[in-house]
Amino acid sequence: MRRVNRKRNDPTQRLPMTVLIGVSLVMLTGILYVGIKTHTEMLGAEIRRLESELELNRRRLQAEEFRWAELMTPRRIEEAMAKHGLDLTWPHRQQVVRLYDSRAPDLTWVDLREAAHYARLEQIARNE
């Protein structure tokens, strides 16, 4: 007949295995925590770097927009035309072609309003 191993069913022998599993779980949790924290810090540093790059690009864009707006002023355009020897003048009234929307409800009213608007602009251009 087979002999029963008394140490195998001894409750004091199970305690070290439970403690070993518990310690292993605690260590695994700690390692995962450290790994996640390191990864989070790396992502935070990358986000800070990208935000500073974005701010730098926004400042560059603003500077370029300012420079472009400065170049598009009438005085600068006239200076550039004089520099390159271009003799440009305003077109005569007969040279201007105006297109109207044929779907407008009252085309004559639209013509009168726009004609008055363009007449004011022509007057302002001639007075300068």
C-alpha cells in the first residue's frame, strides 16, 4: 500500500508559496508602474518639445504675415513698380469689364448700386 506524504498536506508548507506569489505580484506591479511612469514622462517631454516648436512656428507665421502685409501696401507696390521701371496706370472706364449674376432678382437695381459704388471708387482714385 502506498504511503501518504504528510508534508504535502501540511498548511504550513502552503504559506511560502502564497507569500511567493504575493511578492511576485507586488514586484510585477512595481515594474509595470515604473515602466508606465517612464513612458508617461517621455511622452510629456515630447509634448513639451512639440508645443514649443508649435509656438515657434506660430511666431514665424505671424512675422511672415506681417512682412507680407507690409509688402502689399500701396506705397510699397508703387516703389516696386518704380524700381522695376513699370509704368502702370489705372484702367479707363471703357477698359473695365463687369460681370453680373444673371440670377439676381432685379438686375437693374443691382446695376445701379454697383455703378454708384464703382463711381465713388473711381472718384477716390482720381482724387489721389
